[in-house]
Amino acid sequence: QVNPQYEGTFVFPNDFPALQPDAPEPGNSWGERRLPGIWLCKVMCFHPWSDLTLPLMSLAEIRAVIDAWAELSAELGGSYPWVQIFENKGAMMGCSNPHPHCQVWASSFLPNEACLEDRTQRQHLSQHGVPMLLEYAEQEALRKERLVVENTDWLVVVPYWATWPYQTLLLPRRHVCRLQDLREGERDSLASIMQRLLIKYDNLFEVSFPYSMGWHGAPTGPYLEEDCGHWQLHAHYYPPLLRSATVRKFMVGYEMLAQAQRDLTPEQ
């Protein structure tokens, strides 16, 4: 198939989806385990230029990506409980297509990470009366020990639980549950802070910085009818580079078999 002529973001079904919408139901035999439910896999090219990564794009072009994210989150979220938007950047992260893009996977169930975040945020709101990540953002903004960049609406921190080098967490200052809930001004300031963060990543080792990132927001689909006030929208960035443009951090040995350990403190 040939792509149409496009001038901005371009969304299309994944030609080689990892997950199929017509997968058979999981079996009951011992040792047989499949992911349940229905899936949808899409790809979104950020820009028609195949060498233009997000930090090299203009603020207006990044804003168009954010709007497309919000639109997909709302559109697919009308049917699917979980819409996972994520970007694997660079061959080091297993990205086979060099054209800057992200992926969107929608599923009829909550994946493991979403379930864990749902449970812990719900517990915190019940115990403390405030969304966990909203309170956390306020504390990091006051301490400024792990703060990377900030503006009126957003802040980026190295979370105290970080295990990847240069791992960051992007947080809104206002209570926001989902991407589609962002106001016009917040979308503009999100484009700005993303550009600043990604330029810093590229400048760190003077290389187009590889990473995996993804958005986590409140579940959708049937959850739209429920109170999801315990959720706070946020994005995770997990970069693999450790000490230079070529030295990579691997999760191996003790980290795979026991628990993650840090090569650097979050402050470092």
C-alpha cells in the first residue's frame, strides 16, 4: 500500500500488528496462556519528513501531535478500556522504522501496569484525600532536587524511584485525568516542555537520544461512567543510555532475577 500525501500527522493501522482483533479466547489447558480480549494497533507518523524527530519539530507541529494523541485517546477510548500511546525511539530501543512515529494500542482490558497504577492511586486518594501524583508533583516542585524542567502547567522530574539513567516523569500541575481533558493553553505548554526536555536529551551526549515513552491516564470505555478522580495523567520516559552515546544500560542479572538496582542516584 502507498501512503497518501500528508502534511502533518498521519495515522494508519499497523501493517504488522503484535495483537489481533480476532484472536481466539484463551484456552483452559495447563500451561497455556494468551492475552485475553480484543486489540487494535495503530501507528502515527509525527511528520512527513522522515528525519524530523520531535525535538527538531516546531512548537506548532508538536502541538498537532498532542492534539492527535488526545483525539485518538477520546476516539478509541469510547470503546476500549485502555488506550496505550507510546513511542519507541531509535534502533537501540528495537525501533525498526526510522521514520519518527509512535504507536497506539487499544485493548478491551486493563494491562498489568494500568491495573497497578489504578490500585495504588485509588488507595492513596482514599487514605489521603488527594490524588497521589498531584501531591507528588507539588512536593517535587517545592524541593527542586530532582526537577529537570518546568513551566506554568507542567513539570518534569527524575522520580525518586527511577531505575533507568535519565528516567523522567512528566506531570501536569492541575488535576487532569486524561489527555483529552487538557485545555488549549495546557496543550501549548505541553508542546513547549516536551521540546525542552527532548532537546536536553539530545544535547546530553550529542546524539539523537533513544528512549521509550508512554502516556498513562485514567481508563476509558466503561470506566468513563465511573469516578476516576484518583487518576492523574502523566508520561514516563525510559532512556537506555548510561554514560555516553554508546554505553547502554541493560536490565540483567540481579535486576532480572531479584529487583532493579540503580547505577546512579536519582539526584545524580
